[in-house]
Amino acid sequence: MIKKKIYKFFKDKTEYDKLFFAGRANTLIWIISEYLKSKKNPTIILPSTLCVSPAVIFKNLGIKIIYVDIDYRTGLIREDLLIEKIKNFKIDAIFYVNLFGNVGKNSFLRYARKKGILLVQDLAQTFISYSKNKNKKFIFGDIIIISFGYSKIFDLNGGAILLAKNKNLYEKLKEIKLKKNSKNLDHVKNYYLHWYHNDFSCSRIINITHTKKFAKKLYVRPYNSKLDKKIFLSLKKLNKEELRRKKILSLYKKVFKNKKIKILNNDVSLLPWRFCFLVKKNRDKILKVLRDSKYDASSYYLALKNYKNSARLEDKIINLWLDNKINKRKIYRQYQIIKNLL
């Protein structure tokens, strides 16, 4: 009964009427990779700034990756370069990530759809709105991935959902999910967690992906149905949580108004995960002082390809959380720490 209510919520808010859950977003990316392997010499486009996990999975399941640089102002994939790749290469899929809670112009969509390219949209740093009309403006993927990680809208410390509209596509993905989940998990883990030193050109990525500790976090995890109740309760509170997060984000943007700070969260209409900004200098020192002061701060994401804008963003970005631990007093204290080091 609870699962039916969850399905109805997503259908009503997004018009995507087909979905299934997984233990983590990596599992869904792995399923999509298996689907793409049915193509001849499958190729996918990824933004050059991205969480390393999808790239590792695509790479190790034999999917050719073409990286495209990002727009430094938004963190989104550069659409002019993306259109150029679509026109000049055989592309089977595009992995589009709404990083930093931003929405692009989506001018590439008509080119991608004309060529029948699979559009995978990862709502990594945002979430669907309680408003159906807002969702229509920015959700476009043939496949939508939403994860339930730390401090996100559903803070379940794991878990993810896949949404789709096309019945044939959905059935094929679900068939892969059922087939692979029936295997021993250790076998599945070993199946795709083998990579070599030349997987990524960026040495900083190599150092991260080649550690056993990191590797263990990428295994295929089955979905725990006990989470259904928590997800449903979160959905019931979504409207209230959306208003709270947007209020906190607006306060961050107001307090952090400084010529030496560039704020990346350009669209406050979306439901954001974190407050993201760039500093001109002393990024690593700022992070250290924030963390020493017991403020959780992140420097993600890394440049998977050492392109100009991705490299600049990697060196200057700071992320602060928007969960319910954040309040007005903490925001002002964080700003004072940062201001003193700019």
C-alpha cells in the first residue's frame, strides 16, 4: 500500500509513471550501462565535472566515454560543445547532471532527440519540486535518477529511484535489474570493479579510484523495502522541506554576497541539496578552518578530465549543507570565517 502511494506521488508530480528502487544510484547506473552494452561500440557523453562513480562504472563495463567541459558560471555541461559532439560523433547516450541545482537552456535536446540518443538525467544535487509545473520546466530525461544520500531530501544514507516513461525501455531496464540481482552480490561486485591505472587521465582521480576502501563502496546493493515508510513520510513533508531549503539558500545567497565569492546556485526555484560557491583564493585553507570549526564543508566535484573550466572549478569550489542542522546563526559564522580568509 505504501509503495503504491509512493508511485502515485512521483507520477502526479513528474508524469513519469514507471519506476523502481535500488540500493544506491550506482546500481541504477550499472543497470543503464548493461542496457547500453546491447549497442554496437556504445558511447556516452559525460560532463568533465562529475562524481567519479558513474565514470568508473561506464568505463569498466566497456562504454566509451566522451567528456565535455562545463560552463564555469553554472557547473553544467557546456551546451555549445555538447551540440558539436552530437553532430560529429555517433553517440548512444548523454549523462546529464543538474549539478549545483541549476537548469540549463537545454538547447541540445532537439539535436539529441533527432538522433535518438538516450537521455539519462541525474538529479544529483537537486530534487523534484512539490510543484508539478516547475518539474515540467527542467525534467526531460528518458531516464531520471534520484538518490537518497547524506543530507539530501531523503536522508536515508543510501537508496535511489529510477523514473521512466517509455514502457519498452523500462521493461528492459527492469529485466536487467531482476536478472543481475538474482546473482551472488560478491560476484556482481567483482564483475565490474576492476580498473587499471590508465582509466582516467587525471592523476588525482586515479589515486582515489585505486583504493580498496573506495572500491568497496561501489558494489551493487539491493533495495531494502523497509525504507518505503521513510520515503513516504519524507514525501508527505516535501512541501515544507522545499520551503525550508529555499529559505536557507536565499539567506546564504544574501549573506555571502561578496565580490570575491561566486555563487553557483543560480536557480532558487529548484529544490537544492547544497549551497555551492567559488572563492578566488585560499580555498583549501578555508575548508580546513571551516572543518576545524565543526562545519561540514565539501570540495566536490573533481575534474574527471583536466579541461579548463573543470580544473578551475575543482580548485575553487566549496559546498555547504542545507539540511536541518543549518540555521541563521551558523550561516553568519561560516561567512565570517570565509570573509577573513579571502
